[in-house]
Amino acid sequence: MLNLKQSVKEDNSSRRDWLKTSALAGAALLAGNSLQAASAEPMPAPVARRIPLAVSTYSYWHFQKEKYPVEKVIEDAARMGFDGVEILHRQMDNETIPYMNKLKRLAFDNGLSLPMLSIHQSFVQPKAEDRKKDVEHTIRCINLATQMGIPCVRMNTGSWRTKPRDAAYYKDGQEPPIEGYTDKDAIKWCIDSYGECLVAAEKAGVILAIENHWGLSSNIDYLLEIYKPLSSSPAMGMNVDTGNFVGDPYPQFERLAPYATIVQAKTYYGGGHYYDLNLDYKKIAAILRKANFKGYVSLEMEGKEDASTAVPKSLKLFREVFS
């Protein structure tokens, strides 16, 4: 009787072992076949991603008396095939919620993004109360950007305003500090003021993109001296403007390209309103590719030619070099 039970027990054990072994062998066979099939299929070639192109509303309005409507820029941009519209804060009709919602809806209905709100502020001001006003202005603009679904705000350093904005200034960018102060003072003011603004920007999920926008930032070393201590903040970014360099632009552009969050690209059809440059955009595009830049390039057409013809020319050029 004991021998019979033992025999049955051994048979059951053998059957379980056989089933286990068969299952493992089958799984291995299936896995091998799957791997063999996968390895036989050619891997798809990597697709070169096209850099998205936006147009600044400033391209249609160079601070003339009568503002060019932001709504019309959005409609024109959609018709021409831009990917987005950068809004110049000073060009907005007002700051009411219905107006901002109207712009956001119009962009959405036309399949466009609103990548950046460009504002004006200056932290190169000796009086703490004056800097505080521009910090408050920046925080207000962060809230405007949030309302419109805009992820980035263009920022300046500011300038001493000790020299007129004439051809000589745009050529050499030299601007002496106010008597009794130094550029080092201004750098500290910028770092401290940006730090205050970044608290609000981080909370809102909005990037503050510092730009090489004349003034203190004409000196690229100064610009990086401000940017780098703040770059650990997830809300700190950089907007690199192709037309705002003193001297040879390309080595300076190459220095800033690795930090670029967004790029403003200027054209000057009909001659520039303030100064004129003949920029090599094939070289600029090559620098951006080398830096692995994938963000927006936003057109700032700053020439005297009518935007209705100069903007399409600019878009054609950018599609050729940035695609």
C-alpha cells in the first residue's frame, strides 16, 4: 500500500517537472522567435525635426503711433504657415481677461502656439524702489502670460541710459555707468531682482528668458555673469537675439547658443529702422544645430519694408535654413 502511494506521488512529481520544463522551453522558443523577427526588421531612420518658426507681433509694428492689432498678426501668421506668434506686451490693446482670452482662443482656432510674451523692464536702476516697481511689473506680466497660456516671458537686463540710442551706440554698445556706480553694482541689482521674479515664475510655471538686449547685456560676459547664478532655477531661461550683438556676432552667438531657450531672429528688408545688418543665417542655423537647439525661432522683422512683403520673405529664408 505504501509502495503504491509512493509510486503515485513520484508520477505526479515527474508530471509537474515535465510541464514546468515544457513551459519554460516554449517561452524561450517564443522569445527567440520574437527577437529574431525584431532583429530582421530594419530600424527606421531618425527623422530630422524641423525647428518651429514663430513671428513677433513687433514685426508689424515698430512703435509707431498707431498699433498694429495683435489679432491681425495671428491671422496673417496662420495664413502663411507659421507655427506660433510671439506677443509684444506693449502692442496689446489692454490687459483685460476677455481680451487675453480672445487672443488665446484665436491662436488656438488657427492652430498656433503663443510661445513668448516680450516685455520691457530694467533692473539697472540705483534706487531700490525703482527696481521694485519693475519687479512688480514683471510679476504682473507673468500673470498675464499665465492667463494667455504663454510659457515664456522675454526679459531685459536694463541700461544706464547715459548715452542716446543713435547709430554709434548700436555699433559699439558703450554706455558709461551713472556717476558713483559701476557695472558690478548693476550686475548685482539684476541678479537680486531676477531672483525675486523667479519665485513667482516658478510658481506659475513660466520661464523668464533673459535677452542680449543692449544696455548691460551688450557685454556677453556680463550677461552670463547674471544668467549662470540663476540657471539652477527651472524658471530661468535665455532668449538669444541674432541682431543684438556688438562686433562680430557669430562667435558671441556660438557662446550663447548652448543656453538658448528661444531665439529671436532679425531681418532688415528695406533697411533697418535703427541699424542694418547682413546676417548669415546658414551660419546661424549651423551653430544652432551644433548646440542641439530644438526650440522656437521667432522672427523680428525690423526693416522699413512693409511687413506684408518682408515677413513672407523672412519666412521663406528661415524655412530654407532652419528646416
